[in-house]
Amino acid sequence: DTGVSQDPRHKITKRGQNVTFRCDPISEHNRLYWYRQTLGQGPEFLTYFQNEAQLEKSRLLSDRFSAERPKGSFSTLEIQRTEQGDSAMYLCASSPYEQYFGPGTRLTVT
Amino acid sequence: EDQVTQSPEALRLQEGESSSLNCSYTVSGLRGLFWYRQDPGKGPEFLFTLYSAGEEKEKERLKATLTKKESFLHITAPKPEDSATYLCAVQAPDKLIFGTGTRLQVFP
């Protein structure tokens, strides 16, 4: 299967710790997106890459959040000094046009 | 401001009981309307893209339609395995704006 993969699938961390998530897109897709989803809500856009260039960032993406996509391949999303409000499902998607989502990383901040 | 509203929030159907889910949208220049299915604890699964009013697409028991202000997802003779949350989203312009979804439960 060559779908979008995300690692880890679950992460439990203590408030104040840093966490990093990885996304591997479908290989021929040049666009990669990060979304955040909380219970009962639809996914909310965080940021978007075309190849290695980060083209758009949401106002939701505070200074504690940073994303990279070196060489236009996989992407990482880092959250520094986690807060309880960061608890959510973090979803990655890739596209040529329609966005195909990965299984998500569920983050719990205690 | 671009916005997507889905109704109802939740829907319980008996197996075989057809129904429709609604997605109302406001967007400056529709570049595409998307339907996804999401099972608990999983990422959204792409179903359909609609681009212009009057367009329809079908897949098994699902049919999506589009007007200038809303989209409908029609479910014909649903089965328990159709139980999921159905999400609607609009492309605006390089990201998707999602509604909150309709939780569908189909019971035998």
C-alpha cells in the first residue's frame, strides 16, 4: 500500500515537553498539508508545502509549532513546550489535487 | 469568510432507509467541493470531488450532488457498514475548509 503514512500513531506527553511527528506522503504528490482535528470537529488547516517550500501557515500555528519538508519528501511537525490545549489528532494529507489523508497521530498532553 | 455548514449533526437510520446529508457553503470562487468518510480514530477517506453546479457523482450506495449553495450526499438503502462521520469540505484556495460532519449510524 502506498498511501500516506504517519508516525507515531499515538503520543502521550507531559505538558512542557517537545514532540515531533512525521508524515510520509504518497511518493508522486508534490503538495503536503497538516491539519489538526479535535473531537466533534472537522479538520482545521495548519500549514501547506509545495515540494520543500512552506507556502501558507494558519493563524492557528503559534510560534511553538514548526513544520519542515526537507527535499520535498517527508515532513515533520514539531510542537515545543506542549500545552494541554494541543491535545488533538494531527492529520497529514498529500495531493496532486484531491487530498488523501494519513491515519493521523493522536496527541495527548497530560 | 469561507464557511461550511453540515446538517444534521447526527442521523440514525434503519438498514435500507434512504436519506440525504446536507452541506451548505459560502466561498469566494468554488474550486471544488469534497466529500470524505471518517471512521473513529482514523483519517478521512476521500469519496468525491464536485466542481460545478449540476454535477453528480456516484459510488456504490452514495451519490453526491452540487448546487451553487449546497451539496447533498444521498445514501440509498444503507447498510450498517456505512456507519461513519461524513465530512464536507471546500477548496479555498490551497487548503480545505471542513464542516463539522454528520455522524451516521445505520442499525440492522
